[in-house]
Amino acid sequence: MRSVKVERKPRRGAVKRPGRRGATAVRAAPERAGKRTQNRGEDASGFFSEVKRRLTFPHPILALTLVLMVMTGIAALFAGGNIHTAITSMQNGISEIAADAGFGIRAVHLAGNHRAQPQMIITALGFEPGQSIFAADVHAARQRLLALDWVADAEVSRQYPDSISVSIVEKLPFALWQAANGVYVVERSGRVITLANPDEFSKLPYLIGDGAPQDSAEIVDAVSQHRAVSARVRAYRRMSDRRWDLILEDGVVVQLPEDDWVKELDVLEHLIVDKGVLERDISEIDLRQRDYLFFVLKNGDRQPVARGNAT
């Protein structure tokens, strides 16, 4: 049987006293509210007291000692390299996961290299096959490429998901320079590129003497404007870092002055084309004097010729 609560009805003849009952209800409500407010205040006060008690150390020296011990332990981890080891291990783990997911380096695409050997470039990059493409330090790889002899500039970039792209700008060989310890390929600016095989660069101008690479561009350009002279020059020799000698075919030496040597190239062109001086038995042509030219014969005789007569 289900029990049902039923509201009781007032008895017949009973007199209803609303005033007294209403007064009791009004008085009871504030009394109960006051008790609840007091109880809440006591609860909050007790909570904060408990928090204060727990945060108050009865032995402050002991607490300070514990803090120092913890800080010393953390410092020891850093000093011992354990933190770095842990981070490195985590990075390696992430790299392995990336590689297994198809982001491992599988190919390196090269462009722009002609004299820089592909294997040298791959070695300089320093990437391992299957290495995570995210872990590949392309900036450090570029710096290593710039250290190669023939590389003037380089760009290294990732090609997702599994390739590295390398674009090379090579240095331009300008001349060969005969130094004390070998023959070097040099740039137009005079900077050395690398030790050279002279046979491979036989068509480049040949420079001799200290300081020759840094000062050669101007005279090489000027000689190239004189067809007969250019066809016969075999080397440019820097003398005392002040002037040039031209070494022509058959070993004929042309001594140029320190100043106004460009005009003397016009004179030399005229002597070769119109006077046929190279068909004579001479070993030197001295163009350093203002009024005379000097022809040194192979037997050692020195013959002066007035410039008016020579031209």
C-alpha cells in the first residue's frame, strides 16, 4: 500500500487566530536568519584560521634550510647537464616520431653549382638521411656552405614533407695568381678562391707579384680594348706594388710607367701593328720615359728611339 500524505483540515467549531499565528511566523524568521549568518561568519573565520595555521612554520630555520636544499638540487641538475640531456632526449624522440610519420629527409635538390662538387655540398649541409625535416637547421647549414671555396652565396630551405632545396651562387674566376706557394684562382676583387689547376683555367689572365690580384682588374680591362696587345699578353707582373710589366709571347717584356700607362697601351698597339716591333730580335720594350722609347735586344744592346720617330 502506497502511503500518501494528506493535509489536515481544521476541526469544526475551532476558532482561527491569524494574528497570533502570523506574529509567531514573523518573529521566527529573523531569528533563524540571524543564526545562519552567525554560523557562516564562524565558518569563514575558522577556515582562514586553519589556512594561517598551516602556512605558519613553527620552525622557520628548518623551513629555510629545506628551501635552500631544493634550490641546490635544481642548480645541481643544470650544472650536471641533466636538464640539457633530458631536453635533448625529448627533442630526439620528437624527431624520430616526425621521421616515422613521413617527414624524414629523403632527398636534397641542388641548383646553381658548377664547380662546387655535389658531395662537398652534401657533406657541408650536415643532414643525415631520414633525419626529421623539422630538426634540420637550415641557417647553420647555409653558413657551412658559405665556407666552401666556390660558394659566394647559398639558400637552404625545406620542401615538405621530405626534401631539402639548395640554391648555390658560385664565385666567378677572374684570373690566375702566381703566389709563392702555388697558383690560385682569384675573383675580380682580388679575393682568393682556391688553389687551381692552371691547365683548367688557361684562358684566364695570369698575374705575378705581391698585390697583383687586388690591382689587376683595371689593367686587364684596359688591355682587352687593344686587340693586338691583348692577343699577345701572356702575364701581368706587378712591380714593387707601383707599376706593371706586360709579358708578351716569346717572353718579350714591356715595361709600363707608373702614371699614364693607359696612353702607353696605345703606343704599344701602334708599335705591334704598324711597326712590327715583335718581329725584331728584341727582349724588352721600355715605355717608362717621356721622350724616348728603349728597345733592348736579345744580345743585351739597349737602343733608344725618339718618340717622334717611333710613332
